[in-house]
Amino acid sequence: MSKKRPWAIRPIHPGELLREDVLPALGRPKTEIARLLGISRQTLYDILNERQPVTAQMALRIGKMCGNGPDIWLNMQRTYDLRIAEAELGDALDAIPRLEAA
């Protein structure tokens, strides 16, 4: 039986933050945002719909546009990926022993 992994908050894909908070605050059409980022509308929609991760290059683009740098976007994606992977591994992860140096 897998241990439940309590999280203070559920993992948030960076696309959700963009979709729900950032883009509405910017008040620009998604087509314009995609153009400003130098990406296709489909790529933007894939990120917003959480079908594509925020890569290092994308984090640089979004961080530049938003003025908050790439680290926040990469860290959010990393945290999301780790929590999803941890949930998927479940019992297999629990079965791995922790070894210590002699």
C-alpha cells in the first residue's frame, strides 16, 4: 500500500498560472502573447492547457516578458514534474531503501 504524500498545496503546472492569472492581468490577446514570445499559437495553447512543459528556453521567454526572470517558471515546472512523478512511482519509490555510507 502506498503512503499518501501530503502536500500543503497541489502541484501547479506553470501553464495554469499563465492561463488563470498572468495572461488575464496582461489584458492582451493570446495571439499577441504568442507573437511577442516568438512562438506559435499552438505552442502557447499547449502550455496553457498543460499539455507541454515549460522548458528552459520557454522560461527565458516568459520570464523576460513578465519581468520576473526564468527561475520562477523553471522551478514551478520542476516542482510540478517531481510531485507528479512521486505520485506515479508510489509503492515502487517506497520500496527503495535509503543507504548510508559506511
